Amino acid sequence: MKTLKVVSSFIFLIIFFGLIFIYGKPSDVTKVPNFVINGVQINVEIALTPEARTQGLSGRASLGEKEGMLFVFDAPGKYGFWMKDMNFPIDIVWFTPSEGNEAGLARDLRVVYIKKDAKPESYPEIFMPEENARYVLEVLAGFSDENNLQIGDRAELVY
């Protein structure tokens, strides 16, 4: 009887950890509670891995009015974006961490470049900032104008 309990417990643990391994893998895209720019709160998904950054919003049917995707790179650079497989126009906003806020996932960001109304039919054109950035936000086209975004504006990631 005791042997049966031990074997049953062992089988249960194998199944349990197998399910965690199969279904518990971390996602390439992470949700952040709040991204605030010019007083406007945006629900963002964060693309942390090369695969998530390559996929981005491609193939999606739409995006909510106050939703976006934030691309996070390991180091500052002039990261280019294209509209491959996009189904709707977007604004693309490049950010750099504010001074003294460069380590890890920065909370305080500064706008360094804005590409307004990037259209799906613009592919294969590549949009690039004029200066290095470490973060890029994609939001619905018109967001930048509606919220008067300008180079130098501050944004904040609130966890």
C-alpha cells in the first residue's frame, strides 16, 4: 500500500512538472500595467525578445485606441521599423532613457523621434530615428497628433 502511494505521488509529480514545462513557458510578450505619456495612459505589451520584436503588431487585425506595443532593446541604437504584414496605420515613437535612468528596464523615458501615420502599403520602406533609442512604441495612427506628442516629451513606465 505504501509503495502504491509513493508510485502515485511520483507519477503525479512527473505529470505536474510536465504540464508546467509545456504550458508555463514565459511569453515573448509581457503586459505592463501602465505606460503614461503626456498624461495619457496606454496599455502596452512589451516585446522583449528578438522573436517578439520581429513579429510586433504584424498580422493583427486591429489595435485599441489606448493600446500599444513597446519594443525594448538591450542597448541604444538606430532601430529601423517596417510595416510588413501590417493591417492598419500606426505612429511609431522612439524613446531613450532619461539621464541617470539607463540601467535595466528604465521607468523615465524621453521621446527622440516620431514617425506619424506609417501605412501598411509603405512596406518595404524602413523608418529609423535620427538619434539612438532603446525603446520604441507603436500606437494607432493619429495618437501623436491627438495627444500633441513632441520630441523631448517624457513618458513613464509604471509597474
